[in-house]
Amino acid sequence: MEKMNLTIHVKVWRQENKDAKGKFEVYTVNDVNPDMSFLEMLDVLNEDLIKSDQIPIEFDNDCREGICGTCGLVINGTAHGPKSGTTTCEVRMRTFKNGQTIYLEPWRAKPFPVLKDLVVDRTAFDRIMSKGGYITIRTNGIPEANAIPIPKENADLAMDYASCIGCGACVAACPNASAALFVGAKVSQFALLPQGHPEAARRVERMVTQMDDDGFGACSNHGECEAVCPKKIPISAIAQMRREFLKAAVK
């Protein structure tokens, strides 16, 4: 049975630049293939706007494979859209109904100022990473796989935390605009492995301080961050970060 193409109404946030006052504008996209990704639908809309001599909608995207995290949008009030464990680019138009109106907004957080339309400045995450989201200790040659015994539970959990792509959905979903899940994941992925121990105290102190300096709010355990994370980073990363910060403070 042939799938029926959709007519979609998009109520999208338009903002000329970071200093301009934005507003919602409504567009209609006809003949939308249900198998299109959400970003492909926006491509079609932009083609229509260009043909009618209108300014296309600016939005971030790169790999379109759910890997890079640049495509984050708030779709109908939910970061990355209605389907859990996915990025915006992985959302398919078959998720929506024919004739449905979709509300489309950028991330809403003071540390992520809107640059234009749906594009926000997420360099605050880069500043946090520059304070310690890496290992500088020289390891010389590659050690034999079993030379450093690591419990499998720790290795698996560290890999889970390391899967964070830094998209910022956790910040956009949090009522406090907290970056605790992001920072927690980046701190915890090293805290569980021996390679990260020499710089552990300095790492967590500097990253948490930078998070506060950039104006991110405090975590109040709402759990919205975990709910919208496309990589399903568990909120236990925040608890791990707090333990590391406490240990650093005691030292």
C-alpha cells in the first residue's frame, strides 16, 4: 500500500540576529514524504522559501546520522522531538499526522544565546571542555590490553558516559538550564578509568567552576535531562560528578 504524503504546518521561531526580537511565523509544507527526516522536511521548506524570494530558515546540522549533535531543535516543546533516544536528524516525518502543526524553537537557555532563527551559540560547552575534558598524562606506547585491570562494570559505564555528543538537549530541557548531565558525563568517563585519576581533582574543579561562570543553573534532580538525552546518558553521571567534586574539595 502506497504511503500518503503529508501536509505539515510549521510554526517556527524567526530571529534575524542575536540582538533582534524574534517571533513565530507559520509556513505550510506540502507533499511531505513520511520517510523524510525532519531536517529534510526543513530543506524542502527552505527551497520553497528561496523560490518565493523569502529568507530561508537557519538551523544547525552536520552529519545527519545522530553522531555530531549539532542539529538540536525543540520540537513541540521537547528537545530533539517526540521520540526518545534520538537526535533531531533521526526523527522521521511519519511520526507526525497529516495536517499537524509543529512548533519549532531553538534551545532556550541563557548560556546558549540565539544567533539566528534556530541557531544558538554553544561555545559555552567548548569552554567547559577546555578546562579539563581530556587527559594530558603521557602514556608512552599503547599498553597491552590486560596490563591495566579495569572492572567490566566500570569500563561499560565509562563507555556509556563517553557517548555524550554535547548536543545541549539536557540544558534545553532543564527548567534551570543546568549543564550538570553534560559535565557529569565528561567528568565521569575519566573518573572510572585509571588513566583519568592523576588529573581528577583539577579536572572536576575547573570544569564545574567554568560551568557556573558561564551561567548554567544548578541541578535540582528534575530528571528532564536524562529523558531527552539522545544517547540516554543516565542521571547517575551527575551523582558521580558530585562525588568527584567532594573528593577534590576534601583534598
